[in-house]
Amino acid sequence: MSAKKLLAVLIMATFASIAFAHKASDSFLYVDMDASEIRFDIALRDLALLVPLDANGDQRITGQELRAQRTLATQAVENAITLTGEQGVCKLRGLAWGLSSHSDGPYLATQYQVDCPKGELPEQIEYSLLFDQDSLHRGLVQITSGEAQSLAVLAPDRQTVDLAGGAAGPWSTFTTFLREGVIHLLIGLDHMLFLLVLVLPATLIIRRQSNQGTARSFKSRLLQLAGIVTAFTVAHSITLALSALNIVRLPIAWVETGIAFSIAAAALNVAWPFMGRKTWKLAFAFGLIHGFGFASVLGDLTGGVSNLALALAGFNLGVEFGQLGLLIIGFPLLYAMAHVRAYQRFIVPLILMGVGTVSLMWVAERAGAI
């Protein structure tokens, strides 16, 4: 096999391995310290990984199928959540059980009274649902104590949240979601592929400009890249804020499909600039859609405007740190490769082909949920 064919196989195999990547899953935990109660919402699609809900195998879960597995579903929830007080483990006493709706579909909602030894309040919550099956799963926590509310995140490496002090402080909320913003960008394959195809034009060497010198050419490419990144950042920041603060909300299925389509369109535009060569305009236009996708992490939390604003600021800054980190590492490497003739003639077309194929598969997959 020739080197060119081997390279093509490796690139396509890499993209094929991520073709069926899905949006990370989230569950929601609402802790009321005043009433000593907790409500837990888990997506039915996530619960189906633990409990055989789809009895007839039609890929749809009905209320009847959910009720038939109520015992197993309740056990799965209760086994994943542990609240403790100073005197030991607290008991969960069921109060309500039913369905709720979040932006990405139906959820099982369970509400419990938390009975701790000697009537004390819980001091800590531990959560382990789905972490063995999905390392990207998160438990998003809203803590209410008196007039104060705060937000926290439970993850495979942070499975406990301290409740003893009531609502967490502003700095804790900010840093928690700053970290989640970085993680969300780095695990969001659709956002990363979109960023890749936006950056590619800035790495291409236009031969007729080669007499201007490498240093000047690299500087001009950096300026072009800065414009692209700034446009994308401003755009997704606008819609992230509008959606997370519940000013403008779009159905998540439409948003996810739009994101996949934007990747395909951006990849095609590199090879055939039917939307123009002003990449920063493309970055801004499609960045508005991606902002709604980023907001899906925060949109179903209701921790009060002040706390949500802190979470929003931290999350958005985390996304930017993740994005800048990728660009600092990736752009110089791609630009260095651009001086190899095979890069522009073979590697870039193969990358665009792989990205376009994957994104169109995502479009077909996500459009089925609309």
C-alpha cells in the first residue's frame, strides 16, 4: 500500500471511530436544605443503560414500560445517591415519582425526604450514577439554603459535594463551571471539528505570496486566525448567555442538528467557498448556533440569576481556555505542515472529506430526533 493510501485509511479510520459520538449526558439534582428534600431527574435514555426499559425493542420508551420497571428504576436511582450527616448515612423516603421534561427530552423525576440520624441535616452528597458506563456523564446540582442558591457539578473524579455550609460560595461556583467549560470544549467532538475547519484556511500557503517571506506570511495568518477566533467567541457568547438565562431557547434537537450541518457547510466552504472567503463571517454566523449547544449544559438549572451568571461566566471562560489551548498547540503544527506540498494537495482534502462525512452522519442521526 502506498504512503498516500495508508494516510487516507488512517484518517478515515480515525473519523469513523468518532462518527457515532453523542452529546454528553447530564442528570439534575435539586437539594432543598430547608425542607431536607432532594429531587433527582435522569434522562430516560440514560436510565435505559441501567434498566431494561424498552420491552418491545422499538427504540421508544412509553410511560407503561417505565411504570413496569418502577422498582428497578427506583433502585438504580437510590443506589447512585448517598447523603450523609454527622451521625452517619441518611435514609431516602420516597415522596413523588413521575416524568419531567428537559430541553433534550423526557426524564424520570423522583423526589425524596432525607431522614438523617437524630434529625440532623445532610452534610454531604455522593453520586455515582453512570460513571462506570459513561465517563462524560455529569450530575448537575442545585443547592437551596434559605434565600441562597448555588450550583455544583458531580463527575467521575468529583463524586461528592459538601452540603454542610449550605449553598456554595461564588468562587466555588465560578471555578467549578470554569473547569466544566474546558472539559466540555475538549470532549465536544462536534465543536472541535468545527474549530478545525475554521482554522484550516489560515494554514494554507498561497504560492503567489511566497515571495513576501515566511515571517510576514505567518503574521498575516495569525491575524486571520485572530479574526476567526474572535468572531466565533463573540457569537457563541451571545447565544450562550441568551439561552442559559432563558431569554431565547431553541429545541436541543434542532440545535444539535444545526451544529452538525454547520460543520459540513464549513468543511465544504474550504474546498469550494460558496459562502465566501471571509472565514470570520462564517465563524460568527455558525458560532451563534454553537452557543445554543454550549448552553445545553446550563439551560436546565434554575439556581437564581446571580449564581447562574457566575456559572455562565466561568463556563464561557472555560470554553475559551480550552479553545485557546487547542489553537496554541494545533495551529503552529498545521502551519508547519503547510510547507510540505502533500499537506495542501492530499492531507487537507482528506481531512475535509473525513469531517464532511462524519458531520453528515451526525445530521442524519440527529435529524431523526426532531
